[in-house]
Amino acid sequence: MKRITIKDLAKHLLLSTSTISRALVNDKNIHPDTKKKVLDAVEKLGYRPNPTALNLKYGQSKNIGFVVPEMITPFTSKVLRGIQNILYPLGYRVIITESDENPLIERKNLLLLEEFNVDGIIINLCHKSYNQDLYQQIMDRGIPLVFFDRIPGKSLDASKVMVNDNIKASLMIEHLIDTGRKRIAHIMGPSTIRNSTERAMGYKRILTKHGIFDPDLMVKTEGATFEHGRSAAQQLVDKKIEFDSIFAFTDTLAIGAMNYLLEQHIKIPEEVAIASFSGTELATIVHPQLTSVEQPLVEMGEIAAGLVLEKIKDIESPSKTIVMDAKLIYRASTLG
């Protein structure tokens, strides 16, 4: 069935399209009798307004872009839940794009969202500097960007939501030392991600303080999947590097390493303790359950949504950096 338009209503009622439009938005200058005629015709003909067209007419699309490296783990879905908690009741829709950890795809996604006339963009970037020029250009064109978790360099004036990766990583390393571990390996994330560098710095600082830092125990990776974690643990074993614990950049890396070690009949945590950073449900569905730094992901999404709304209301409002607390959750993977 053909969609009924404002032009169809105007033709049916012998009124102008502008009169129909003003009646539909309850313009106070429209006579009550005219408004009633229009509403009766709407019901009779089955007219449904096009919300996108109406929003654009009044300067907004009511769409928010959401740009993330992946949608596989619970991490992103929990942040999205928080964003939806704030935006959906206000009539906003969220357009989700995934970069698959590729800054070129991220760039295309950002340009696509700009074509869609989104009112703002909430982004977890996949490279700390690659698309910084585009971030600035988009903001200069009046579309606010809010960054969460992985954030760009300090030179970019944008609102950000994060946790203190360095401090929380340091506290996790202190926990491992407190449980008697002295040969603590670190499975790093890609060096192109700020969080990876911050967590590695926290790791190195505490081990140096205790006089037990060994650079051979730092294993670099090109990604943060289960397979990357598995490969990192295999490197340690194959090189015959002595280690009694692992601190991994993410839950996925930690679980990949754990799976490999268990296959090699290495007992966890008796022989090797394992801890991670992220704190998603993944940490609780493995055996033994995983000790992890748990970030407040739903709340992170809610705050990011609030920050983008502030910028939509006033693009000149000051940018804010919100540093949230994260909890250290100790589970069986380190408590033997």
C-alpha cells in the first residue's frame, strides 16, 4: 500500500501542505477546527509522519553514531546498554558501526555517519592517532564527538570517559606480588592503543619498585583476541621463559593464554596465576574464574551519552574528561 504523505492530506482536505504541517506539530496559530479536520483525516487515511524528515526540518536527525572496534565481546554491548538507557527515552536512535580494529574502516564509518547527519558520535577508537585529523574535521563541522575507554591524544579538545588504566594495572600487579608471585609476565595489547601503553607502564612501574622487572616477560601482540592470547602464552613456554603468573591487557587475551596453559597441563593458579583487565562476563564463564579489573561499563555508556547531549545542546560547552573508578575483582585464577 502506498504511504500517505502530507501532500495526500493536503489534496484530500484542499489545504496547503504548510497548513497540514503546522497542524501536525500543534502550531498555536492553527484554528482548532482546522486542526481537528487534519487529525480526522490522518486517522481516516492512515497517515504516519516521517520522524526523520520532521527532525531534519527542525535541525536534528535524532540519530547518534556509535563507532567501536568490535561487537563480539560483552564489553561494547554493556556500554551500548548504558547509552541506550539515556538516549532512547529522549527519542534518539543509535547507529552502530564496527571497525574490526582497522583505522581505515573506522574512517569510512565516521564519514558515513556524517553523511547520515547524525547529531553526535560516541566512539571507542582503534588507533590512538591515525584518524585524529578526521576527528577534528568532524567536530569543526559541528558534530560533537565523545570518546570512551580508548581516547585520543591530549591535543584533541573533546569530551572523554575513561578509567585510570595505569593505577588499576599497578594495583593488580601488587595483588599478584602479594600472593607470592615474582615472575609476572605481561601480555600487552597493540602499541597503537593508549590503554595498552598505560597498563604496561603500571605493570613495569610496580615490578621495578620491587626490583623484579624483567623485559623478557613482556610479550607484544598485534591484537586482543583469544588467539593472540594463546599465541603469547605459547611464546613464553616455547622460549622456556620462567613465569609464575600472567597479567593480560584484556579478558580475551587472558582466556586465550589460560586455555593454552591448561592444554599443556599447567595448573591455574597453583603453577601460573592469571589476571586481566576489562571485567566482562567472560571472566565468570571460564574455569577457574578470572581475576580482573572490572570497569563500570554501563555507567560509562550513560556518562558518554550525557556528554554528547551536552554538546548537542551547546557545541561551545567546555569539553570534559571523566575518570571513572574500576574495581579489582579477585577470583580463583589468582587465589590458590
